[in-house]
Amino acid sequence: MSNLLTIEQRQAFEEQGYLLVQGILDEQVFDSLRHVIASAINDRAELLYNEGKISSLYEDLSFYHRLTQILRESQKGPLLGWNWNKEVFSREIYELAIQPVILDIVASLIGPEITVNGDYWVRFKMPTGGQSVFPWHQDSIYYNGNADPNQQVTLSEQSQILTIWIPMVDVDEQNGCLQVIPGSHKQGLRPSHHDENGRMVPVEDVESWGKVENVSMSVGDIFVFGNLTFHRSLENNSEDIRWSIDLRYSPTDSPLEWFHEKWPGFIARSQRRPETIESWEIWRKKRTLSNLA
Ligand SMILES: O=C(O)CCC(=O)C(=O)O
């Protein structure tokens, strides 16, 4: 097992349900990803332009503004922050997910048999104030909606799913950083209901369980949290889109078959059977078969 995380860091993760690791990703990692995302924005712009829903392709606007303008003109309702998966599926996402520093951190928390789950998200939190809030939730509550109805146990509570949350811009209270509740994972899976935007919101006063912490981060930092840790993201009151990526990892033998059928992932690291590690080509093939490439 890797020594990248210290015992103190591992204990802090166990205790609090999350861990901030600062300055571990090289900024160059994001150059190629920005191209992938810019290309997805371009595809969206061309589609909407051809449908007559926008009057310009807004090619002169920057990575931080172009999508806002495109969506503002094309959407009738509130301008919500949303996320992309299939739209940005690429070798660049694969390369990010297998960054050795990330896999070392994941390995030191869940062991050396690591699967990257297919539900990664590139998120564009729009600069639209209150509309851009992502309410308190445990990630498990979203997996429950997709759980195999024939299973007697709550797979998503039993399975360990780590999120690695990666900002592509510096984040703080102004532009919608994450917030977490230390120790909230110890409450187990809590009941929630859908809000008017289809997002899950807890039925209990989760803020009474601990002091709410802001997760201010710089580009190059990563934030790790578990599937039972209550977190949310604040409103984006800046002028720019808050771009971020979240990746998810599980021990390879987790009972998550139903999940991998929906969002095919890949084996990223294996100490026991290194020959089972799956290449970009294998992942692409799986996703193509699921119509997700
Ligand atoms: O990035 C955000 O605004 C929210 C992300 C989140 O809730 C998650 O990754 O589970």
C-alpha cells in the first residue's frame, strides 16, 4: 500500500469523512482537458445555432463565459449549473483518472485494487447566484435511485465509493466552493426527497450534526470524500463559470455490478492481478457498447 497519505491524514479521513490534499496536480493536466471541454461547448453551440436557438456561436468568448452566454440565450427557464459525462468522454479523462498521485491517495484509503467508476462529471456551475446552489446530500442517495430492486441490502451504503473533487479554477465562498459537515458520514444513509430541480435534499437538519466547513481550494488541490459524507456547493456569485471535475473510485470487488452496467468504468490499478488493468481502448470499447462514448 502506498505511503502517500500519512497515518494522520488517513485518520482524519476516517474521522471527518473527507480530506483536502493541496498542490498535488500539475496545472498542465488541465490544458488538454480544457480543449476537450471547449470542443464540447462548441458542439453544443453549433447544435443550438443550427436549431435557431442562439443568434451567434459566441466564439470570441472565453472558456469562463462562452457557455453561460449560450445557455442564457437558449434556455427559457432559470440558468442552472449542470454537468457533463458522455459529452466529455475522452482519453484526457482517462489520463486524469489514472494520475499516479491520485491513485496513490485512493489506494491509501481503499486499498490497491482500484476501479474507476464511470460516473465522473465535469461540472459548470453557472455564475447565477442562488440558482446555482447544489443542496446538501450524500452521494449514496443518488446511487439508491439506481440500485438493483432485487437486492435486499442498500448497496450504495455498503459499498465504498470515493469521490475525488478537482477544481479547474480556484474556488472559495464567492464562486461556489464545496461545504462539508465533519463526521456526518457516521450518521449512515439518511432520508432525502427530490427538490423542484430534481436534486435530493435531506429531510433532517443536517447542519446540526457538526460545524459546516468551507472547502476553499486552488488549482492543483484535490478534495477526497466518501459516499456518506454530507456536502453541498454554494452559489456562484462571481462573473465566471466555476469549472470542476469529480471522479469516483471503488475497491474492484465492490458489489456494484448494477452500477457498472449503467456507467461502465475500468480497473485502474491492481496489485493482485496487474494483468487485469484496463487500457483507454478497453474503456472506450465498453462505453461505446453502452452508447456512452
Ligand atoms: O461540484 C458541485 O457543485 C457539487 C459536486 C457534488 O456534489 C459531488 O461531486 O458529489
